[in-house]
Amino acid sequence: MTAAAAQPLLIGIGNVLRADDGAGYRLAEQLLEPQPQGWEVLACHQLTPELASAVAQASRVLFVDACMKVATDGRRYGLHPLQAATSTSGRNAISHGLQPEQLLSLSQQLYGHCPPASLLLLPGHCWGHSDQLSAETTQALAEALPIVERWKQGDA
Amino acid sequence: MAERRLIRIDPVTRIEGHAKITIQLNAEGVVESARFHVSEYRGFERFCEGRSYTEMAAITARICGICPVSHMLAAASTGDKLLAVQIPPAAEKLRRLMNLAQIIQSHALSFFHLSSPDFLLGWDCDPQRRNIFGLIAANPDLARSGIRLRQFGQGVIEALGGRKIHAAWAVPGGVRSPLLAATRDQIRSGLSEAYAVVEQGLAVFKHLLDTQLTEELEVFGTFPSLFIALVGEGNRWEHSSGSSCRGLRVMNSDGCVLADGLSENDYGTFLAEAVQPWSYLKFPYYRPLGPDGGSYRVGPLARLNLCEQIGSARADQELLELRQRGGRVVKASFLYHLARLVEILASLEQMEELLHDPEITATHVRARAEVNCLEAVGVSEAPRGTLLHHYRVDENGVIEKVNLIIATGQNNAAMNRTVTQIARHYLCAERLDEALLNRVEAGIRCFDPCLSCSTHAAGAMPLHVQLLNADGALVQELSRG
């Protein structure tokens, strides 16, 4: 891994069969067409330990996920800086679905590198069985694209 | 006098799906019995009815996030028979390639993520650290290797099918897309690291077997039973149906072959299923020997017991060592873990061979036809063992009946016997702690069960309900089935 080869990485997270939960995944899908140049984009159902190598090779990472009006940890919509978790063990240690902070910690532990990272939270309204986003979240996704573009350019 | 006591391990952790274990102590505080209860119910067999056979690969793949490739391949194989076509040679090779990738990623998950924390961190390690993250903290080099090996297998699945999970790629008649030369070369480039990882895992685990895990070899499900798996030409190790497959073989623990060349089409003549009121998981058995004598094991250990050779140099050397350790027919269920590592090595070698076959990039990968048969049975070796899909359709290809015989279900009797053996060896009323109970759980993990895959039958489900009062006394009891 060389610093010169490192590129920004966006990871969109979500379950596209659970309506607005899939917002992060849908945003990543939009960015994958046409093929991204100068950065890497991944659309993921959930965060797994295998992603740690991609994170470790990135210059910066932006996680994109949907959340309710106020997320369970108190965060609201918008862009938030992230720090690596202090521990990946304990009761919340589930390799099927890591939190972004845990993935950053794994990147540090396994590959000795944890790049600067942020989390972009998109507002979700509907969480039932559906492969469609709500109108509000569709609108929010469109409004998020300039934020992502600024982040990609290093301005956010 | 002491009272009878029931111990519950609920949930069983580091397995795929939901289950509990109950251990009954008698009035003297001695283990009387132990049961592995599967407490989730899926029902895919019923709700596939009314769907088109063309959808079955995609629908049944959704049974599980770990085993979707296995169901997709079994469904596609069943679909080939409904069409009555022979699939193009390249399609058969590509399906084999994907099944090898599935074996690699699933076995890597089982060994490195789910089971090795027990061996490497210790049975009595704090349960909150006894997981892949604890392993990462204690041995980041080995953990990283295991994660990357699984990533390699998943990467091959994604390269072939477009997605790591639930790829809609194998279809009745073949596969949807050929392998590009550039993708073939990309897969090849990952082989050397994957070999290094499995060699590392083999060295670590064999050292542990020689130094620290000797008692486990005796106690963790060591008993005679039958074994069933597919075998290939020359009784080689086999994992897929197709031109090189000779059918199913049945062997007992003395190495006596009870049946050979059995066709999946006739499975109803040699397999039967028993039910118990305390589990959603059925108890298949080898019909000629009945429910008691006919219990059998499937999966990596069965495949390695049943084959005469694997057919590739490094894996055959490891097979020889496995047999030196456990006998010509290995009875110790704890050696399922070693068998998984041997199968990863075998899969890498066979994958390399396939990737050097010029036909692997041929572009004719799908035969097309309409429904020509109204009933068919497909078979595949899933990582956990033999998987059968049986469909009956109408003349329009609409599914009328589905029966799925899943690997984990076929190991059900052996898993129950294993937890009983471990519980009787380690536990009594005066000797109960978390580390000992973890050994009982670990007996189940030898089989790497996937319970999400295993509980589908509807209509014949036995049920046993007990109503207890606040003192635990039985008030009312109802049974069905």
C-alpha cells in the first residue's frame, strides 16, 4: 500500500428491500454509473470485516447510511466526523453487521492504518418491506449528491 | 435428595441460525440426556408452491446469506432435469468453479471466524472476547489471513455472478454469463495468498491437535455412524453433480461400503425422515437401517471419508495425514475442523486446474429448452454436506411440490449425540461453569450447522406443549404429530 495510490472511498450501506433503509446503498449505486474515476465506491448491505482492507487502503472514507429523524446515538442528518471505536469486542461484536467506527478500528488493528472518516446520514421515513425509497428520502438523496461531491473534492 | 435439574444454553452462539441446547441432570446430578433444539422455522418448501421453476434458483438462494450459492446450484441442477438438457461443458465447469469458491468462503468463515476463537483463545476465555474480534486483538496475523481467505472466496463468487451474496447467475440450462479472460486472470492472481493462508491455518491447527486438543478428539462427537456424500470418477472427492460425478456413496465406520452409485433421483428409496416434538429440524436416516441404525453424517468429514483420493497433490498429502491422525474412516467429529481446512486446499487446487482449462472462458454457457419433465431431483455438495432439491411442476413449469433435504438436517442425529457425549463427559451438578457449557456449544460448531437453511417442512410438524405453574409443576400437556 502506498500513499500515492490511496484514493477516497465511499461506502453506501443499506437493505434495499427495506424501503428507506436502502438509501445509502442506492446513493452508492448511482455513483457507480458511470464507473467512478479517482475514487472508489462500494454499495454494501452491511459492514463486514472483509471491508477493512479497502478502508485501510483509502485516503479518506465516507460512510453513507439512512437514519431516523434522530439516530439512536443522538446524531441527526448530515455529515459527522468519525473516530475508530476503542474496542471491537463485547456484546456488540457481531461480524455480520459492524458499525462504521468498528470497521475503522479493524482497519487499524489488522492493517495498521485508519484513514480520516466521516458519516453522512440520510433521513429515512419508511422502513417496511419495499424496494422503493419514499419521496422524501428520494429528495434527500438528490440533495446529498452535492455534499458527496464536495467531500470527494476534499471540501467537506 | 437433590431434584432433577434442566440446564439451558440459549442461544447457541457462533452458528448460522437460532437454536438452544437443553441438558437434563437426574436427581443424582448426573447428565441424563442432552438435546439440540432448533427453534426457528422458515417454510420455504410451502411458499415456493405456485412459483415458476425458473425462479427457484433465486428464491431458494434467499434461504440463507451464507449458503446461497449451494441452493442456487442445486436449484439450477434440478431445473436442468426439468428441461431435460445437458448443459454446455463451460457452464458445468463454471458452476464447479463457483461451488469451490463457496466451499472456500464458507469453510473460512466456520474455521477462522466462528470456531478458532475457542481453540486459540481458550474454552474459558471471557465470552465477550471469545469471537473474531478477540482473535483479531490476540492474533491479528492469523485473523487477517482468515478474513482475507473468506474475502477471496467471496470475490470469486462476485466475479462470476456479479454479487457476493444472492447472485442470480446459475439458471436451468447453464449459467447467465461466461467468464472473461481478464476475470480469470484476476482470480488466478489471488491464489498464491489463499494457499499461504490455508497452509498457515493447517500448521496452527495441527499443532494444537498434537499439543492441546487431544481430549477433544475423544469426546467431541466421537462415535460410529454412517457417512454419505457424492463421489467422483475413481471414487475421487466430489462436490458437484455433473459428468464426473458417480453418485452418492454410503459407508459405515468400519469402512464397509453399504451402497455406491446411488442416484439422487431415488433418494426416497434410501433416505427417510423422522421427527421429534422438541425441534423444527427433522432427523433424516438411511432407510435400509431404520432410524436407530441409519443415522449418518454428511459434510467435509463424510466427503473425505468416502473418497479414495482427492486428486490433487497437496490436498492428497493432507488427506493422508488426516487418516493417520483419525483412521481410514475418521469417527471424531472434532476433525470436521481439520477436514474443512483440507477441503479449502483441495478447492484451491481444483480451482487452479479449472482456471488453466481453455474451455473455462468459452462463451456458450446456456442450453435453452421448455419444460420436458414434470418432476426432478437435483443434488450438490454444499459446504455443510449433501443438498437435495426435489421439485414437481405442472406442464407450464409452475411448482406444485418442493422437498428440500438440507445438509444440517442430515447431521441432526449426530449433533444431538455429540452434545450428549460432551455433556456427560464434562458436566454434573457440582461441575457447571460457562467454560464447560461452551464445550457443549462447541460440539455443535464442529458441524458448522446452518439452521436458516434447514427448517422448511410444513404440515407434518410435531408439537409438544407443556403448561407449567409458577412452581414448575406440570399443569397441562398437549401433543400433536
